[in-house]
Amino acid sequence: MLRGSLCPEKRRNAVRGGSAACNAIFSTVEYLTLGHRAHSWSTEEHNEVDRTEWRKLLRSFSNVKTLVVARGLVKELTCCLRLDDGELPLELLPELQKLTYYGSKGVFTSFIDTRQNAGRSVTLDHLGPISAPGIANAFYSPYTGTPFIPPPMASPGSYYMPTVQLPDNASHHLSNPPPTHPPGPQRFPPGISADWIGPPTGKQLPFNVPWGLSPWSAAMSTPFAAFGAFAPAAPGHFAPPLGPHLSHGFAGPYTTPAQQYATPYGYQMAYQTPAWLPAPMAIAPPGPPPPAAPSRQPKRLTRAEHYDKIGHFAPGPHYGPVLEPMLVKAVGTIPNINPLLLPLGDEEERPHLRWNMLFSTAHCHRSTDSSHRSWSNGRQEPATFPRVSEIRIVSHVFPWIINVRATNRAIGVTCGDLIEQLSDHLQQRLPKEDYEGATGNRRRAIRDAYHHNRSQSTGVPGGQLGDGLKALDWLGTQTMFGGIRLNEQLLLERFNVVLPCLLELVCVERPLVDDNESEDRHQARRRSSNHTSTSRSSSRVDDYAPSSSRE
């Protein structure tokens, strides 16, 4: 592959004086680059090589497959490749496959079309003019399109007019090092002060020893970097050099001149030369950035750490929504029952309610309270979680449904609502049709319970129940509150479907009380009554004086 360029003089000689030997060499070239260098020659000299001589030269390159034409030869090659009348299209460069040129677009269109029609297609590769980018004022010369990088700035060795001693800034080879100052503490000739010849260039280093880079200087960016792009940090560290050791009587470059050796008033010695400031410590390369300061915002509290510590059955309207029964079914949730209302296991010990449902709710007692105290702790707790606006109760003991509605819809049904409304329903009188619809054995048990509940036996209300059959008479001997629970089997047996918020009331047999226990309770009740009457009589004070004494 032959690749080169010809100056005008050599190009004329090559065109006019081509020999057979040159033709033999040119015929083996496959990659040809035609270029020129800028010379000061006139237009007449430029046009001296005419089209005929160019065609004679190109006929020698019969095997060229790639041709590259520089900008200054595009016009000449365009004229050279233009066919005359009756001329065959493959006389010049018959094996050409690719043509690359610089300059204006479309100048070789006729040549490409002619080759295409002749069955020898040529790939055309046009390279536009080279121009500097839009933001390149700092890196490109305004007069040329070639990248222009100015030399780096450097501080001069002296800020004074000539004839001032300047440092040796010339380039030196390793075999010819630059001259240095003679060793010793005195750098200037006697009688010459540092403020006249300018400040020194600093402590001299041996030749060919590289200086460290300063952390305050940034590395030079390439001319193709974007405007304002950050340069990489300079490596290493930089320590300012130590000041020179001056002889007696000479001041440093940053101080006022010292006093001379003698004064006109005597032969005393001058004052001591002002000392140089010590060189500062070297600046270490920057380390990793410090960790970020902790956020001053309050820490986000997770649900498991704080919010879940509030019980599901906390009283008040601020701990969850109140759902309707149909909405409970729609969201697919199963309400959890308050542990205070759940049935108690055989060996389970937890707070629960003890209540004989024949009596009012004033006789309801919490297991953790004292025996003489009525139930109050937990009355305002929700009966279920999530809270619901209505609960319906069924039981194996009675055939009807008891509806318990929330007295405050913002809170939902509470434990107190359930016990109070259950007691109110059991105190209601039943219609005759309910009694007649029961079986014979059931009617007999209801009749026995009716008479026992109105007797003088211990553990029953007695005559205060009045005449007429009440719902509590259906309980028979199972008059103790055993809790409420979800019983899907009972719901399927009775309704063939599991309805939301429909719970079972568990009724428990009331304990048997013998005569001795009944007498003990009667004696305890009598002692409590006597103690109360005595304390009241002893605490009565007549503090009202007669009207006559007041006057």
C-alpha cells in the first residue's frame, strides 16, 4: 500500500516525467492518498498541472481500490475524473471501490453516477470541514480551525525592570544542567540587597528533580471537555520551600532591609538580621469526606415499636374505625372478641365476668375486683376488634336472636352495651305463642324455672320478678353468664349460613348452694347491715343550735 503526498514541484516532475518503472510500482498500489502542503505558489503555478497530466498520472494506478482526496485537490480531481465524449468510464481507476474526500458536498456526483451505470459502484465518503465547537474560546485559536492549546502560565522570576537578574528558565539537557548558585549561606554579592535585585526564586533543588503538585492548582482539561467541567484533583502534596539562609546584614525578600554593618555615628555592629518565617507544614492530600450529620428531624416511629403497644380494646373513640356488619363481611375480616367476654377454660386464669343473669347488671362482678364491688373496670372497652356498630346473639338455650346496638356509634358496641342490653332483653315478657311452640319437656323445664325464680330460695330474685313468663325463665338452671364466642357450627345448623357479627351466648349451670352456705351468707349480710347502721348513728352530729341561742 502506497500512501503519501506530493509538493507542487515534485508533483509536476512526477506527472511530466513518469517512467515505466514508476508505472510498475504505481500499478500495485491499492490505497492512495492525494494531499498537498500549503506553499506560497501562485495561481498560475497551481493550474500548471492540467487535466491531461493528471489523467496520465492516474492511469498508472490501475489497481487502486481506495482513494482519499485532500481539500486542496478536490477541484483538480473533479476535472480529471470528468469523461470526454466517447471515453469509456473505466479508463481511470478501474478497480476503485471507495472514494473519500474533504470539502464541499456533491462534487463527485457525476463520476459516481457514471460508475454506477457501468456496473462498478463506488462508495462515496464525504468528510465535512473541521470546525471548532461552539464553546471553545479558551482552547481554540479564533484564526484557525485546528485545536490550539496555549502554553501554561508561569510567574516571572523578577518584577523589576532590566538590568535585573532573572532566573535561568531555558531548557537544558541532562548532559548540560543549568547553572546553580554556589553553595554557602550568602547568595548575593556583598553590598547588594535583596530588595534591589528582587525576591529569590526559593530554595534550589537538584536538577531534574520533579516538584510536587499544589492542591490549589487544578489539572488542565482537554480542549474537548465541556465548558465548566471539573478537572481531576492534583495528586501528591505540596510544601512551601524553606527560606534561604542570609548572611549578616541582609534581609529576607519579605522584610525591610537590615541595617548596614556600620553607621556614621560609630563602629558598632548592625542589628541582627530579621529571621525568616518558618515554612508551613505540608498539606496532606484530601481524605474521604466526613460522614453525614444525623438528621435533626424526629425519628420515624415504627408501628411495632410504639403504636402496637396500645391495646386493641382500649376505651375511647380514637383507636380504629367502627364497621357495619355488612362491611365486616365485605372486607373479609373476623372480629376478635374482648378477652373479658370470652368463655373461660377449665384451667385458665384471666380476668372474666361472673354474673347470674337472673339479676340486674349491678350484680355483675369482675374476677379481679374485690367480692363486694360491682363491675366497672372494662365497661367502656369495645366488645370486638375491629369495632362494630351492632352484634347479634344466639344461644342453644333460647330460639330467638338478641340485637345489641352501640349506644355511641363513634365507639361501637362496648362490653357494657352488651351486658346491659342482654339483661334488658332477658327481663322482657314473652308472648304466649313462644311458650306454646316449645316441646313438652321444654315447657315443663320452663314452668319449673318460673316457680323457682320467684321463690324464697337463695340465688334467685324472688317475687320482684312479678307475674308473667319472662325470657330469663327460658334459661332454666343455666342462668350464669359463660361468655360469648363465634360458633360457625351453630350458625350453619340454625341458618345454613355464617352471618357476620353473629355470636353465641354461652350459658352455664348456676352453682348449688346448701343450707349451711346459705346461712353463712345470711349472717354475713346481717353483720354488714348492722355495721352500716352503727356507723351511721355514731357519725350523726346535731350541730344546729336552737333559734333562741342563735339570737
